[in-house]
Amino acid sequence: MHEFRLSRRGLLQSGATLAGGALAAPLVARHAMAADTIKVGSLLDLSGPIGSSGQAMHATIQLAVAELNASGGLLGRQIELVNYDTQSTIQLYSQYAQQLALKDKVAVVHGGITSASREAIRPVFDRYATLYFYNVLYEGGVCDRDCFCTGTTPAQTVNKLVPYALDTWGKKAYIIAADYNYGQITAKWMGKYVRDGGGTVQATEFFPLDVTEFAATISKIQQAGPSVVLSALVGSNHTAFYRQWAAAGMKGKIPIASTTFGLVNEIATIAPSESDGVVTSYGYYEELSTPASTAFTQAVRAKFGNDLPYISELAAATYEGFKLWAEGVKKAGSLDRMKVTEALETGLAVDGPSGKVTIDHATHHVVRNAYLAKAADRKWEVFKSYPDQAPADTAAVCDLIKDPKMSKQFVIDVKT
Amino acid sequence: MTGWASFVAMVAAGLALLFGLPMVFDLFGLLQMTVFVAMAVLALSQGFIWGYGGVMSFGQTAFFGLGGYTYAVAVLNMGDSTVPVLLSVLVPTLFAALLGYFMFYGRISDAYIGVITLTVTVILFNVVNSTAGDFYTIGNAALGGFNGMPSVPPLNVPGDPSSPLDPEQTWYAAMGALILVYVLLRMILASRFGRVVVAIRENETRAQLLGYDTRLYKLVVFAIGGGIAGLGGCLYTNWGSFISPTVFGLAASAQVLIYVLVGGLGTLLGPILGAFGIQYLISLIGTQEAVNANLVLGAILVVFVLLVPQGVVPVVRGLFRRVPNGRRGRVAEAAVVEP
Amino acid sequence: MALTGLILFNVANSIAVLVLLSLGLGVIYGMMKIINLAHGEFLMLGAYTTVVSTNAGLNLWVAMLIAAPVAVGLFGLLVERLFIRFLYGRMIDTMLATWGLSLAVIGLITTIFGNTVRGVAAPFGGFAIGGYQTSLYSLFVIAVAAVMAAGLWLVLRFTRFGLIVRATMQNPNMAAALGAPPPQIYMVTFALGSALAGLAGGVLAPVSGVSPVMGSAFIARAFITVLGGGPAIVTGTGLASTLFGGISEVATFLTTPVFGQVALLLAALIMIRILPQGITGRLLRRSL
């Protein structure tokens, strides 16, 4: 029988050596750095269906680390980025989160893209006392003192987009959204803001993420005859909607406003004849012409080239999230999680590419600028800006000053 | 070497790992092994129904996910984890029995069983995916749609919800469960029932002509497989305190097939080793940027189907036995009922 | 009235898309009893060929109707020579090998082109049915699907090649004895099925979200349609497309997209229960 044990052990060992030999090179390089570096974890999907969202975020956190290291690092120490590709798999998120917290013992983790990935790893970092930054725009409601959310939430962007659409195009809205949490909750917010603005919602339709045929919906929209289509469609399958919409000759007949379009390079991947005229609202656009923004995009493009996908809010917020953390450490003079958290809670602010970004103590979200922009010839024309928007949606349900022990995501009851 | 000796040796090896690993590994290592064990339980269920029962399920993750969700919903409502664990086995077993009745008593051919199981897991994915919002709440447990169910309470000492298991104790529970499942399957396969099951796989018509109701046997095998997969899902949910609809996804179903195929079809040791090896490899791939994960996994699958169709374990075993292995294909190789 | 016309047009479009998606798979399954799980990735390769060569300056029509099928047909030929020919008669193994192939192709395309690629817009624009705008390109899609199905039927029915293929399908040994070696027939058939997939991918590229993972959105539908259709390639695929396409389109229009999908899957499950060999397994058994 010993042969079995032999074979099992031999197999594990040879497998390990083999894999080690083939794959260890980058690992060795990473771990061979000086022992007194500060380790910062990054968990992003760089492959698989969500991989297209992670690329630019991965680039900007590398840039932020490189810039900080060039200027002398933090507390006199260099930063070492430990990044794992979660391959669009939730299980790997949990696994790598444990690895970052327990094995690599990083000072902070930036990452997570979908809300599902955030909810999978947030409890892990709570449990093993690791500070966590989520740098993605999302549906709002996370209330957790060990976690900072630096992306925009519906009150900051949807609340700009919908009133603009109603004022410009008319009061009848037709809502189409992806059939999962983000889409459903965002659709609720859209409905609320439409009614707040004195408009009516003609219909709300949800689409599973693998739907690729939109002919029936395009017919239904025409039947209803709205003054604007509000879209929270997500993913590359859903970009088919914009293409079929244009192919049906609907472009220019009914305008589209979206809370998701263009976040993941759509502006470059589909033709101007399909995208021109779509209006969106985000916390950042690559075309923003402020000096801070121009310097940022030039630095990113210089380092990563023009093949890197569009630099959207996801990428800018990741960069700003890292800077916020670095400022927190400087102010605290320590890497200790509680000290850094308390330093950040003093209302710490940084000037990032999108403008001033300020931590809001009560929600652990950020006060930041929001912009409205219209697609024109593979670019976004930013035509309106709203400085210092507060995360009012999350603030309605979350007060970490009063209740610092809270750690959950509220499903905000959208009152109409 | 007799079957009995190999059985004792395998269990001994399992027990050695059960008590040995906590001394060797740090907390992270142990956590990682715990999730590998959960996937190994799932792989065992697939290996059992496919390698021995001849039932090709493309959606074994349906039962895995169902087990995970059952545990999560039950434990959030009951507090104590004992009954939820039982339910996480029972519910998928019943579901598999129902689905199996539909398929085997409908005399549906093998390829269509693949299609139906695949479709079922896709439907479950879509259904659970669209359960965001307060409406989809079972007692205290919100299903949470695509975002999943975070902060699921861990296992506790039976009858005492106030003393949850720490990660090390969870490891003992998970590895213990794997050993138990292995023992159970060995016992089933050694029984008269198990021999009939293998006979059906070898030649269904002949078994029918000998008077066996092959539909019933396949149904029972499928239901047992469902229950084991459910247990795997329960362990998985425990490990991450989290469950989300991606467990029903096609990518997950594909991986399980790869574990079994690489490890060795028609063995029980094979799926376990396959699960550990492939999981370890996938975890490694994510820590580097040179190679795309899909590329590696796909290449492994193709290479194994073409060059090592029996999987690693039978090949290694064949080398040790020094028996010329002239027979091509897995089916002939798999005829031997062994670990 | 105009609305009825529009719905009928949409149903026709939906059926045409299903025919496009599944005909290549149907050829390979019907003739060789091989389920090509990399079929979605063959479609994706067709779309990528179209998009990349159009961006490189090739005429859209040439890219779509010639470059895509030729490139993917050659790729299919390569795959058959390298992998598939070793696996004839082992149905489950071919499914696993092609599943592996699909993962590897996704990985390869991601490595080469990244996660996103610049697409091409649909030509033509829209036209009106009564007061409703709809897509002229859909008319083109319907035409291509019809020509593809009719062409395949004609080839199988009237050419010498079609005769040999049908003979090989029915009795490979007899065909071989009469001087038509099955390995060569299989090779050509696999390449033909791949080319059809490439053509479908090319034609759908302007109205789809083109990405390395786009195949997975198609494969389940194609799979269900082919198995639902049964052994007769053209008739079976056509009938199953009509049934499933019609049901899902009408359900989507009357209710929601979610229910449209559920309706399609339910229809498929019920049909497999009633007709386990597919539509043409029991009805119209002598058709092609």
C-alpha cells in the first residue's frame, strides 16, 4: 500500500516543484525585496468576464505606488504591491483575501470589483483585522468601520443624470437595467428621482447578464414612446443593446442616459454612430481637462501605453483610494489599522485627478465631484460638474459615529 | 494488495493528514486546505456518479450550491448548526432524486442527461441571481441575489450555538467529513448494490436482462451523489462564511469535471487528488501575470483527454503494478472497483 | 397591425439568429455525433476575424462573408487534425476536449487582443414598419440564415459530396468499402461546420458585444437547439429554431426578458421529455 502514499506525496511534491519552477519567477522577485517594505494588497479581476474592468484599475494602483515610492515612500519605507488576479471567481477572492491578511500580512487591501466580490471579502478583512478600501461605484449602503468605499453612489451621480434627462428631454422615462443587485437597486433610485422630478416611469425591464438579443425590447420601447431611456445595463453582452438600437435606426429618435455605459471601454469598442449622444454621470472622465487630471492621464498613458482601456472613474477612484490611505498613514504616523482609520475619519482629503476627495466619517464613503458628459466621436464631452457631492443615500441609513460597531450592507429602502 | 488493505491504508493516510496538517501549516495554509477539501467532496460526488454510475452530470454544482444555500438559510434561522448541516445534505438528495426520477424514468439518453443537468444549474443560477431585495427573504435570511449571502454563521459545537468552531476545528470537521464520505462510498461500492451499479455502467442492457431495474439503481446513485455534493457546498459556505450564485455557474461545473478527469475516472482517490492539484494550480496562476488562467486550464484538459484519458491515479497505479496497459480508453480501465 | 408586423419580423429575426448560432454545431453533431463545446468560441473567432480585419482596412462584407468563414474553417481543420480525429467514437471525451479547447481559445484571444476590442457598426440603418423603426440589418441576418440553411440542404441533397457525406453518416464501413474513407469525410465535415460557425460569428459581430467571453452567451442556446432538432441537420435545426425562437421572442415581448429565457429553457425541457431523440428523431425522419 505504501505505493499509494508514495505516489500521492510524490505527486504533490512534483506538482509543487513543477508549478513552482514555472510560476515562481514573479513571486521570487516580489518577495526578494527588502524585508522592511510596507506591503499593500490588491485584489482585482484581470482575466475572465470581469477582467476588462480590472485592467485600468490595476494600472493606476501600480502608478500610485510607483509615485509614492519615487517620492520617498511612507514612514521612510518603500511600498511593495502584492497583487493577485482573482480571475472573476468569488472563491479566489475569499482565498486570496485570507492569503493577504494572514500570510502576506499586508497593511491595507484595495480591491474588489463587483458588489458580490466585496461582500465575500469584507467579512474576511473584518475577521482578520485588515483595513480594506473598495474603490468602485456601486449601489450604496455599505456601513462598516473597517472598510472605506471611495466610488460614487446613486445620490452622487444618478441624482444628477435623471434630473438632467427630465429637464432636457421630457418627463416620460423607460428604465432598462441588468438583472442583479446593482441593476435592480439602481433602477429603484432612477424611479425615485424620476418621480421626484415630476416625471413618470413607463416601464422597468430587467435583463439577465447573458441576454444578447434586444429586438423585442426595442419594439416595446417604441410602443411606449418615452422621452428618454434610462439604462443600467452591465457587461459586454449588454453592449449589444446599443448596437441593435443604432441598427434599428432609433439613435437620435429617443435619447439614452446611462449609469454604466462607458465605464469599461465601451466608448472605444463600439462605433461613434452607436455611442454618440449617450449621456452619463460619473465621478471622473479621462477627458477632464483640469491640470491634475491631465497630469494623471499623461502619467498613466506614459507608463502603460495607449492600449490600456479607457481611464474611467474605476481607475481614478482606485488611484485616489490609495492616496487617501497613504495620507491616513502619514497623519497617523503608523500602519496600525485603528490609528489609520481614526486619522482618515478626521475628514482627511486628497486632491486627486477628479478633484478634491474627502472622507465622510459617518459613512466611510467620500465626498467628491460628479460630472455629466455626453459621448461624441469616441470621447466624452464633459459639460457639467457638481462639486463636493455627499453620499446622501448611504448617510440616510448609516452613522458610524453613533454606531461604530456596525458592519453590514444596508439595502436602502428607496422611498418614492 | 487486497481491496481491504488499500482501504485501511487510505483511511490511515487520511487520518494522518487530518491530525498532521494543523501541526505543519499556518492558519492560512489550513484555511486553504479546508476549501480544497470542500471541493474534493464535490469532486468525489462527481467521480462516484460518473466513474461508477456512468451518469454524466454536467451540473453537479447545482447540488453543491443548493447544499450551500440550504445551510446558509437554515443556520441563519435556527442558530444552531446541527440541523442545517443535515438539511444541506437532505435537500440536495431529495432534489437529485426528483430530477433523477424525471431523467432515468423518462429513459433519457446520456447526452440529454448532460444537457438537462447543465440547464438545471443554469436555471438555478438565474433564479438565485434575481433574488435581490427584501421580498426574497426566508425567515431571517435574505437570499441577496447576485451579491450572495455574507456573514453566514460557522459550524458550532452541536447544540451550543454560542461556541462556534475556530478555523482549526473547521479543518477537522471538513477533513473528517471527507474521510467519512470516502468510507461511505467504499462501503457502498463493496456491497451488492455497488456491484450492480458497476454492472449497469458496463452494460445496461445486460443488467436489465438479468432482472435489475436499472432506472432505480441509477436514481439512487444520482441521489447519493446529490447529497454528497450538498455536503461539499455546506463545507464551502462554512469556509468563506459566504455563498453567492456563482457556485452554480458553468465555470464551476467545468472545473469539477476537470478534477475528476485529471485525477482518474473510476477511482475515488483520483477525484480527491485532482481537486487538490487543480485548485492549487489555479491559486498559483492568480499570483502571477504571465499566463492566462483559462489558457492553462484548457490546455490541461485537452492534454489529459488526449494523452492520459484514464487520469493520473490509474496510470501511476499501472506503473507500480507493471501490468502492460494495452487497453485504450477509460471505460475498460475503470472497470476495476478500487479506491 | 403595424405592431403585429413588427412582432412577426422580430420573431423571424430571432429564429434566424438561432439558425445562425446552431447550424455549424448541427452539422458537426448530425454527421459525426460530436458535440463541439468550443462552438461558442468558434463563433467568437468569426466575430474577431471580422472585427480585426475590418479595423485593419478590409471591406466589411469581405471580412464578414469571406474572411470569417475561411479563417475559422481553417482553424477547425487544424483542430480536427490535432485533437478531434483521435477521439472519434468517444462522445464524452470529445465534449471534454472541446470544452478544454474553448477555455484555451478564450485565454489565447485575451492574451493577444486584451479584454476588449474595437467593434464595427452595423451597416444599412433602420426602416419603418408602420410607425415602428426596426433594423434593416436584421433583414440581412434573416437572408443570410435562409441562404445558409438552403445552401446546406442543396449541397447535402444534390451534390456528390452530399451523397458521400450522407452515406458515411448512415454506414461508415460501407462508405469506406465503396471508396469514401470516413476520416477524410469527417475532416471536411468538421471544417465545414467550423466555417459555418465562423460565418455566423462574422454576421452577428456588428450587433453583438464582441469580447473573448461572448461565446458562453451563445453556446447554451445553440446546444439546446441542435439537440432539440434531432438527427436531421437542416430540418431539425430549422424546426427547433422556429419553435424556441418563436416562444422566447413572444414571451419576451409579452412579459419580461427574464421570463423569455425561462420560457425557452422550459420549452426545451418539456420537448426533450416528450421527444427524447429531438423533433426529427420521431417526425420527418427522412428529412435532412
